[in-house]
Amino acid sequence: MSAEFGGRSGLQGRLSHWLRGRRPKQTADEGGRETLLLAAAAAGLPLAPAAHPAGYRCSCDRVGCPTPARHPVSFAWQTQSTTDRAQIERWARHQPQANFITATGMVHDVLDVPLQAGREALERLLATGVEVGPVAESDDGRMLFFTLTRGTPEDEDEWWPCELDCHPDTTDEHPGLRWHCRGSYVLVPPARLPGDHGVHWVRGPEHPLPDPLTLLEALTDACARHAGTDADQAGTAWPLRH
């Protein structure tokens, strides 16, 4: 009996050791993702779970999803969005493949521009000493500048609604500068897109959020220059004030 028990214990010990040896890569990947999400939440960006790639399609059950892996999984994403650390940890661990969106217009807005225009504007802003906040790049050709919001819940008349950007499938119709504010959202890094693409930080959320007006001239100028050289980048979409 004791020999058999000892044999089982030895096998279990070897099995546990083998499993521990296979875990570090997965743990490191999950830890890196979770750490980045928590850093975004700590900076005040409210998060909610989003869809993720399923091959070249979206994980949602919508046939022909127009924004694969880019949209929230819940229709209640605006009220669901949170900076609560414990809730984000639960989501990240229970939904290990999920992307996350951040709801704009609560604490922050996002100025969303074509990638090349954004890179040009970022270089210009940094060279002239302008305070630039967090910046993210999407491998499918967009750059996201995170800023303070122009409205607050305490001052409802100052909300800037963003009905256009409530519908990300209109991106192709309005490929210039898009101002994500109240009622909109963007993917927050790290995020995965179909085709082995992704969204990642260029400047992390540790950078303070600037006033959007300090970036706007450089971004609109860069977008105007690039609109003339690429027909796919023509047009500028502006949110209307409430």
C-alpha cells in the first residue's frame, strides 16, 4: 500500500513539475495583456470586453460582421465600462481571447487619424514640445491620440455627441480625422485583429491626457496633406456639438 501510494506521489510530483514547466509562456502572455489593460484602467480609461478574431472572421455570431473583433460584446457597453481593477481582472482571466474597448466621452476622447498622417503629426508635435498623451497604432492603418474629453457628466451642455462614430462600419465613408467622444469607443491595446494584425501602444497610458485642442491643428494639417495624395484618405468627419 505504501509503495503504491509512494509511486502515485512520485508520478503526481513529476506531472506537476512537467505542467509547471509548460506554464511560463502562457502565464507571461496573459500577465502582459492583463498588466497593459490594468495600466489603461489606472489611467482612467473605462474598459469593457470586446469581440476577438476567429480566424479571419469575428467571434460574434453576426453573419458578415462589418467590424470584426472591433466591437463590444454587450449592448450595455456604455454602462458596463469600468476602471475597477477587480472587474477587469475577472474579465481578462475569464475571457482570455477577448479584446477590450474603452468608452470615450466619459474621461477621455480619441482623435483617430490615418496612420501616416498621425506619424507625421506626432513627430511634429514632439519636435515642437507639445505635450502628447497616450498614442496607439492599428496595423490596419490608423493612429489613435488619447486626450481629455471636451465634456463632463457634471456639465451636460458641454457634451459633444458622436453619433457618426457610434457606427464603426462608417469608417470607410469617413476615412479622415474622426473625433471619438460621447457615445463612441475604440479598441484599447493590446488588441488582436483578423489577419494577424493588432493594436498596440506607441506611447503608453502613463502619459497624461492633453487637451484635444492642443493637438488638433497638427492632426488636421497632416490629414489634409495626406488626403491629397491618397484617395482612400479623403474627407474629414467632425462630431456635431449638442
